[in-house]
Amino acid sequence: MRLRFTLFFPLVIAVQGIWSTNLANIFGPYVSNGTEFAASSDSDFFQVASGRWSTWQAPKFQAAIKPVTEADVQAIVRIATQNRIHFLATVNGHGTSLGFGKFKDGLNINLGNLNSVSIDVENNRLTVGGGSTFGDVHPLLFAAGKEIQSGNTICVSVLGATIGGGIGVQQGNHGLVLDALMSVRMVTAKGDVVTASREENPELFWGIRGAGANFGIITSATYEIYDQTNGGNVVLGNLEFPAATNRTIWEILRSYDDELPGKLSLQHSITFNHTTGRASIVLGFIYLGTMAEAKPHLDRYLALNPVATTIFNQTTTTNMYNIFSGACTPGAYHNEYMVGLGKTYIPAFESIFSQISTFCDTHPTFTGQVVAQRYSNDVMMTKPSGDTSYPWRDIKIYILINNIYDGPSLDDEVDAFSKKIRATFQSADGFPSPQIYSNYDHGDEGPTALWGVNLRRLRTLKDHWDPENLFGIGNPIR
Ligand SMILES: Cc1cc2nc3c(=O)[nH]c(=O)nc-3n(C[C@H](O)[C@H](O)[C@H](O)COP(=O)(O)OP(=O)(O)OC[C@H]3O[C@@H](n4cnc5c(N)ncnc54)[C@H](O)[C@@H]3O)c2cc1C
Ligand SMILES: *[C@@H]1O[C@H](CO)[C@@H](O)[C@H](O)[C@H]1NC(C)=O
Ligand SMILES: *[C@@H]1O[C@H](CO)[C@@H](O)[C@H](O)[C@H]1NC(C)=O
Ligand SMILES: *[C@@H]1O[C@H](CO)[C@@H](O)[C@H](O)[C@H]1NC(C)=O
Ligand SMILES: *[C@@H]1O[C@H](CO)[C@@H](O)[C@H](O)[C@H]1NC(C)=O
């Protein structure tokens, strides 16, 4: 196999430890003009390498390369493999998992230049480059009167979210982001380009939709798109409730366990104000429809006398995504955990609320929050369960334990605290075993919690497409 490549790319033997300062010689002749290189010691390294959202367990790169074309990606994979340079392709570096922290001294392949977006309005198709973000996509779709289910944040890459699942406020309308995926072009471990879709390489297409970082580098992808819901107008509410209201908030959440309108999303953030010494619940209320439709749901919350209320009436969907973009700010130390829930167990929520309040009060430098996202999964559940390798379509509430603090000195305490909270939630999650969304995992849950019964089939697929284990260090399937 290796021999075949040498016909195209003369084998360049990199001297151990020196390859990173020799990038122009190793890669330069085989990539297009415009491909940038930098060693980690170069002053322009951070322009060439992809951005990084969290400093917690960040991958460490010895060098970075920023290709321009799909053929560049092929050449980079082939040459890096020949030279035993391990690599990690990223877009904006939102992946947080212990797995990423295990990546040391390799090459960053920054996909940021592969950010093309094209829309075929007539056939309802969107084609994006492997490095496009939701922020690249939404304004263009909006202008065309179209929409797609999406992550909520514009900085996240379309493919990065898709290949793990892709959850967000539009999922009640259209399902997971991966449900809209029609086909991908992917650079394989051999440096070939293959297409995967329902018709071509269907087994690979199954695997990509749930464990996609494990098989190759996707250079472009085509999605189904839809006419805008309610002309792109939504109702957004931001309401803050005092701690004393917490049980009532969880009671309302539980009342939506069996039936949540597809257009309604509820995002509860348990936050703590170190000035007042009080915890509160900030509710993000999103209704993809008219104020009249939203009102009965909104009124339930307004009746609780929130201490702060902002309601954006008839806001366009593009603006909605801009409003959510606060979470994009990079550079903080985020140590994340997640739990998938199939139901609301009020005593667990109440106990956790009080534990968070106490933990924050006794840790003045801790500014994290616990977020409970409730999205409708009714549309998702209509897809056959074996259709994709994403296994957890029955998650109703996504809990994100978003720990933010100064750095490693608090790790042990935060980890112990987070594991306790996770266990409390999981003791009454409504599932036979833990169900973890891989795009939000911590990295200690094990692959069965991420892929369940699909794990065996995924490993067989992995043996076929990536026997040398070049891809997927962030969330490995083996
Ligand atoms: C602020 C923030 C908000 C978020 N909001 C949401 C949300 O609303 N909904 C949701 O579902 N998720 C959300 N996420 C999670 C997000 O989907 C994952 O972190 C995702 O992996 C990010 O992809 P990325 O390319 O931006 O990050 P990166 O760290 O650059 O990449 C993450 C992983 O995807 C792989 N990857 C990226 N692009 C490709 C490609 N083209 N081909 C092959 N592999 C690729 C990388 O190799 C890596 O393993 C959020 C994350 C953050 C930090
Ligand atoms: C390569 O790109 C640079 C900068 O865009 C340009 O100045 C140069 O002429 C190009 N070289 C070739 C061979 O195309
Ligand atoms: C905390 O409370 C104080 C006093 O009410 C307020 O001024 C401040 O804005 C609050 N901080 C945050 C982060 O909400
Ligand atoms: C929202 O829009 C409707 C119809 O245009 C209007 O009657 C109502 O007062 C608005 N509400 C808010 C909170 O702006
Ligand atoms: C949450 O609500 C319950 C029930 O009203 C109350 O007993 C408890 O004190 C509240 N928690 C906090 C931290 O205020």
C-alpha cells in the first residue's frame, strides 16, 4: 500500500523532531500555492493553526498546515502518513474531550479554507466545504428563504456538529443535523477521495452519521434544506428566575416530558452570582412561530414573576443565531461533562440545583453553569433507529455541565463534583444505561456510552477504512 503512494509522492524521510521546521520541503512541492505552513515556534503559528475554544485538555501541535483544496488534503494525508507524522484535522477547535488532550506533538490540519457554501434553491440542496461553519451558512440560507437544522452557535463547524449528531432549536422541526445529510466527499486513510451516501458506500455513510471523525476527513457535504418556518420569524425570551422558584421550573419542564411542541425549545442555565451569593435559573425560551402560538407557553413562565425578562418579538432566524453566539468566545478553561436524560426527575434536579449553589458559593473563581436543553425529539424518532450510527434519538434533555475556572489546580475538585452530579442525574435518567452525546462528552464515559449497540458494527467499519487508526483521537471507537 505504502509503495503505491511513492509512485506519486517520493518518500521524504523526516528526521525525528525536525519535520516541523521542514514543512515547506516535505509538503510544499505537493500542495497548491496558497497552502500555509507554520511550526509551533513560528510567529504566525496561530494564524495557520485552527482556533481552539477551550484551553482544558487542548491538543498540542508541533506544526500546522492550512490546505486550500481537496487535493491538498489528500496530499497532506499521504505524505504525513508516509513520514509517520500524526495529524488532527480541525475547524475552530470546539471539540472538548479527554481524547483531544492525548494528541501531542503532531500536525494540525486546519480546514478553515474549505469554507465554501452553495445553495440550490430549486432542488433544496446545500453544499458546504468541510471547514464551513453554521455562521457561513445561515445568512445565505435566510436570504434564499430556506433553513436547515443546525447547532445553535455560528462558530461551530457544520461537519463537526453533523458527524456526531447535531442538536439544536430546529431539531423539533427537522431532526438532527445528520438527518439532513445527503452525501459527503471524504479523504480516506489511503489519501483517496470517496463519496458516501445512501447509494454509494452506504455502510460508511451510516458510520459517518454518528461517529464521523473516525473514518477520514470530509472535504465537502450536501444537505437537504427546507422552506423557512414562519417566514424565518421566531419568538425569543430570556427570563431569569430566583432560586426559590426552582421546583416550579422543574415541574413545568416535567410537564413537557411527554409532549413538547416541535417548535418550542427550552434552555435552562443554572448560574450563580458571586456578588449576591445567589443561584438562579436563566431560561432561554425559543419558539419558531408567532407570538400568538408561543404565548400559552411563555405565559406559564411569566406567571412566576421572573426577576428579569427580555422578549424579542418576531426576530429573524439569522439574528437568533447571532444572539446565541456569546458561547463562541474562545480561550477560557472549559471542563465539560454531559448527561442525556429521557425524563425529568424533579428530586434530582432540586438536589443538583442546591449542590451547584453550594459548590459555587465555596469556589469563588468558578464561573461555570449547568445547562438543561430540552428539544423535541418527535421528528428524530420517526427515522428508523438503525439508519445512522447515532444511537440516542430518545434523549429528551441534554444536560451540559459547563465548568469554567482558572486552570488545572481546581481540576480534581471540579471532576469529583461533576461526576457526583452526573451520577445523580443518571440514577434517574429513564434509560437502561448511560446515553452520552459524543459532541459533548467528557471523555471518561467509554465508547459504549457514546454508541451503544452500534459499537461493534462501527469497529468493523473502522477496520476497513482506517486500520492504522489515523483518525478520531478525540472520541475513539476503539
Ligand atoms: C460554544 C459551543 C457551542 C456548541 N453548540 C452546539 C450545538 O448547539 N449543537 C451541537 O450539536 N453541538 C454543539 N457544540 C458541539 C460541537 O458540535 C462539537 O464540539 C463539534 O465537534 C465541533 O466541531 P468543530 O469542527 O467546530 O470543532 P473541532 O474541534 O475543530 O473538531 C471536532 C472534531 O470533529 C472533527 N472534524 C471537524 N471537521 C471535520 C471534517 N470536515 N471531517 C472529518 N472530521 C472533522 C475533528 O477532527 C474533531 O475530531 C458546541 C460546542 C461549543 C464549543
Ligand atoms: C503563488 O501565490 C502568490 C500569492 O498569492 C503569488 O504571488 C504567486 O505568483 C503564486 N505563484 C504561482 C506559481 O502561482
Ligand atoms: C450579580 O448581581 C449584581 C447585583 O444584583 C448585578 O449587578 C450583577 O450584574 C450580577 N452579575 C451577573 C453576572 O449577572
Ligand atoms: C409582538 O408582535 C405582535 C404582533 O405584531 C404585537 O401585537 C405584540 O405586542 C408584540 N409583543 C412584543 C412583546 O413585542
Ligand atoms: C429549590 O426549591 C425548593 C422547593 O421550593 C426549595 O426547598 C429549595 O430551597 C430551593 N433551592 C434553593 C437552592 O434555593
